[in-house]
Amino acid sequence: MSDSVWFVYLLMCTGQKIYTGVTPDLPNRMRLHREGKGAKFTRMNRPVRLLAIKPCQDKRAAMQLEAHIKRVPAAGKHLMAELWLQQYPIDQAAQDVLAGQ
């Protein structure tokens, strides 16, 4: 049985740090990160842009993927972002939410 679609996402933050997170509501989560309410990491390392997203069938699958990605070095996350972008392009609206537009 599936909840709803959940997303794993990669954010480029200040200092070239990459944040990995999960959410069922991407626009709201990006808004929270922008407002400094999304996570302690993104309060300290402000998000600059959304690198990539990957839809998952449910929360469990998203959290398992997130846990795996958090163990991957930055170079691997950049490669993953490139591959995800080919499969799941990010529309300008998603970028605009993070930018506060």
C-alpha cells in the first residue's frame, strides 16, 4: 500500500555543501528551507538552489534512499543530481519557490 508520492531532493547550500531531504510536499518544504525553518543544517548553510529531485513510491522508500545518499561523498551526490535531472527535470516554478519568487 502506498502513501502518496514522496520526493528525495538535493539542495546546494552556501559553502558548496549539499543537503539531502525528503518530503511529500516539495513547494512547501522549499519555502520552509528559504524561511530558515526547514532544518538545522539549512538554517546554518542557507540553500542556494535545488539541484535535483527524485520521486519515490512512498515515505519508506524515500527515507531509505535519503539514508543511502547521506553516506555518499559530495562528488557522488553531484553525479546523482546530474542523472536525476535527466530523468526528472526541475521546472522553473520549483526553483522560484526556493528563491522566494
